[in-house]
Amino acid sequence: MKNNNRIAITKSMFHGRELEILLYVDEHNHPIEFHSQSVALPSLVGNIYIARVSQVMEQLQAAFLQAGELKFYLPMEDISHLIFTKKQGNPNKLCQGDELVVQVVRDAIKTKEICVTGNITLGEEHVLITTGNLLQGVSKKLPTEMRKNLKEMLRQMGPLPYGVVVRTSAETVDMAEIQRQLQVLDLTYKDFIATMPHKSCGQLVQQASHPFYNHIKRLCREGCRQVITDSKNWFDNLKSLDMDEIEINLYQDKDYPMEKLYNLPKIFEDLQKKHVYLPSGGFLVIEPTEALTVVDVNSGKNTKKLPREEYFVANNREAAIEIAKQLRLRNISGMVVVDFINMAEAQSREQILSLLRSACKNDYVKVSVLDYTKLGLVEITREKKYQSVSEQLF
């Protein structure tokens, strides 16, 4: 379904660092999504390396690896179906000195090393294959009949040396295109397996595409039809892609740069604030911690003259909608605990829970709104796919 939203791509300085910014806004220029990465230190997520095991920590169920100057952390849960280029010691265990193929799944965060996996993912636009997880899956968001046909097609392919996942975006293409992409990936996999033993330790064997491309393709599939950028490189690269229905504009007003057009300094400021104000005067307090994010709902200056229960429900309804927006905008993931204003009636509590679940359906990653705890707090989990805004900026 087409919409009037747009994607803006530009650069901006923040705390002395030059950042590439992807901003997704609605027709009123209100931000929906914010993504950034350092120009000097771009994301490594998706990159594939040959790394050497420097230390195995059985008590931590993890291993530390090195590829050149890069240091990696490998959870032991990711050591099935490893692709070794050099094996030391026990053939059934990960050993110091082993050299193997790994893929970056998370950039370094504060004191945490770059996190890698031995489950290598190779992908086309609508299909991906995995070397470690050999299951075959089809997106649950696809229509029932299409899922049934795709599952049958995968079943007829018989046992494969890799896992297959058909993405939600496959809804836009026919079965022949899915089969074509699977054939391409099968050849890619065979070449990958054949050439890995000849690669040098520390080598970057495959560089991931810029993370913005995934966001752009996803947002365009969701109905966005306009991209604007002041970068000639981004303009030329996007023009070279098969995006016939997408309007791609090069912004060239030097007197009024895109940073001002989209008021990036204000967005930076708002994304750092703990307080988010609601239309009727209430507000949220968003507190990220090491283990989880806490959201407190307050009535503030909400002076609506309503009966007590209706007053609390009205305030909580606004809060539920805003919380869903902030989770997506700030890319908050992991465990989130929300302390809504206490409501006396069970029906009111269920109404807020239902509204929150509905609002979170607009998110591009999986969000699970669980239930109220015994203390009356609402538990939410949001899938970790990218760094949160606080991790990106600080």
C-alpha cells in the first residue's frame, strides 16, 4: 500500500563525529525511524571473516577469536556445523588455534567484543540460506496458500546441506523467481564451501552491503515511494538499482541543507531525552539500563475532566500508542517493562494491552507484548536486529 512517507539520506556531525543518517518520516516530516552509522567506523554486521581461536572459555560457554586486529566473541551455542579452514586438536571440539569462517552479527558495544556466529547466512532479495541451521522455513506473514506451496516446493527439493528461509518480501514475486534465487544461492554455497579452505586467516572474505540498503528495500516494500538525498553517490547507486516505481531525488540547495530541512539537531536532542510528552499533557519517562528498558507513564499536566478510571484509561491509551512509536524510532530492543497508570478495572487493563499490541504491529521487527506481571507492569520483548539509537550515537 503506497503512502506519502519519505526516506531521507544525508550526513551530519554529532559530538565531533561525522554520521551517515537515514531518516524515515511521514508526510508531516515527523520521524518514524532513525538509523545512523559512523563514516569513520562503519558497521561490520554481515561481514564474513576467517578467524583464529585465541582462547576457549568453557566456563563462559564462549570463545574469543581474532582476525587481524579485530577481536571477536563467539557464543558456544553457535558452534554446530562450523566451517573450518584449519583444525587443531580434538576434531569434535573447538580448540585454541582453530581457524574457521565466522560472520559478524553485532558490532562492538562499549566493553563488549564484536559478536560473531559460525552459522553463515548467504542471501538474495527474497530467500536466504544458512550453513548452521539446516531447517527449512517460510515467513509466517505470507498468505496461507502461498506458504503451503512454498513449503511443498522446499520439501520436493529433498535434503539440503544448508537451511532455507523464504522472506516475507517473496509475496511480491512468483514461484519461478523464488526458484531462480534458490538456484543462485545453491551455486554461491558450493563455491563458498570450495574456496574457503584456500583463504588466509584474518581475511575479509565477503563484505556486507551498506545496512541502509536493507532499510530502503524494506520501507519501499511497505509502500514508501520517495527517497531524497544530498549525496551524489547514494543518488547514483539507488538509480542503478531496479527501483522503477520509486522517486529518487538529489537535493542540491546549498543555502538550506538537508540537516536544516529535517531539523536533525532537534531530532538528536529529542532522541536523547528521557521525557516524551503526550498530546493531553501526560508524559513518558524512558530509562535504558544494562539489562532492560523501563518506561514509566505519568499523567503530568493532563487536566481532562473525566471520571477517575476514564481519565487513567485516556492517558494510558495515548501512552500505549507513543510507546510503540518510541520503540521503533529509538530501536529499543530486548526486555522492556512499562509501568502504566494503575487502573482498577480488568476491562480497562485489557483494553490498553490490546491497543499496545495493535500499535506494535507496525514495527518492522518482532515485538511481543506479553502480559501484566503480579506487580501490574507490562512486559514487552523486541527482537534485536540493529543497535539502538543510544548505542549508535554514544
